[in-house]
Amino acid sequence: MTTVEEALGRPSQGIDRRAKRVAVHTFRPRRSWPAVLVGLLILVVAVVAAAEVIAALAGNPLRLIPVGPATDYAAATTWSEPSVQIASAVLALIGLALIVVALAPGRSRWTALRTDDPALVVGLTRPALRRAVAAAAQDVSGVDHVHVVVRGNRIRVHVRTGMRESHGLPAEVTSAVETRLEELAPLRSMRIATHVRYAEG
């Protein structure tokens, strides 16, 4: 029997790596709120500055910004003043924090799946992944209820059973989940932790 993969041939390692890079880049979460905050701050400063300039040219300055006192303070203050150094350090820390937050990846809502084709990108939402894993665990004999938690590349499967004892049930549930993940083929390997709650009495 010839499979589709055998008929088409396995993709080269270069194509496979390129497909992984495309999938990771496509589903990489963006940190949009730091850019929004900085953009709003720059917009407010630009609007106030433009209003001050236009009003001053018209002969009726708004004086929204205390330019006079600020100029006098800047002329009388040196870089060695503690207040200037503290203000500079605070501004530098704020800027550094914004850069770190913007560069650090956010929490992804998608799980990229392997396609071996750079032109085809497939992803699974976290709720869909939870449902797929829960359905696989629910198919195991003896399982009454399943609750799945997905965090990063970790999957926690909480199972409730009516049986009082079954040493092989956790392994069966884990095996079923692993089989389903092999079918889905997520780009990142997932670690599975299975917890079974047995009937009391």
C-alpha cells in the first residue's frame, strides 16, 4: 500500500525548516498595546505642541505647557543635579521596559501545526486543541469526565472515573492523547501530565 507521503515524496530538510519558520512567524503573538500606548502619547504631545505653536503665531498663546518656568529651570540646572539624574534614570527605565515588552513574545492563542509546506500555514486555537485532547481522553474506557488545561507547550489532563482503582488508566489516557497529538502534528512538542480522580469509597 502506497501512502500519499510516499507518492509525493518527503520534503527536503530545507523546505521543512522554511515551513517551520513561516509557521512560527505567522502565529507569533504580537505585543500591540505598547505600540498603542507610545503612539497615543506621541499623538497627545504632538497635538498640544501644534496647538501651542499655532496659538502663539496667532498672538494668543494657550500656555498649556509651562514653557517659561521649564526654560528657567533648565537654564539653572546642571546634569549633575540629583533631580536631573533621577528623572533621566526613570525615563531610561521606562524606555527599556517598553522595548523589552515589545520584543518579548506574548501569549499565543494558536498552536501551529506541521504542514511541511511553506505556502500552507495551519493553526489550531487553544479551545480547539483542548476539545481535541478531551475527546481523545474521553474515548478511553472508564473515563467519565475530562478537563484539559493548555499552557504553552504543557497539557494537563484531569480525568474523573467511577472506578475505585485502575493502575493502567493514567497511561491509557496519556497514550490516547499522544496519539491524537501525533495526528494533529503540532510544530512544538507538547508535554502531557495526566491526573486521575477515582471514585471514593
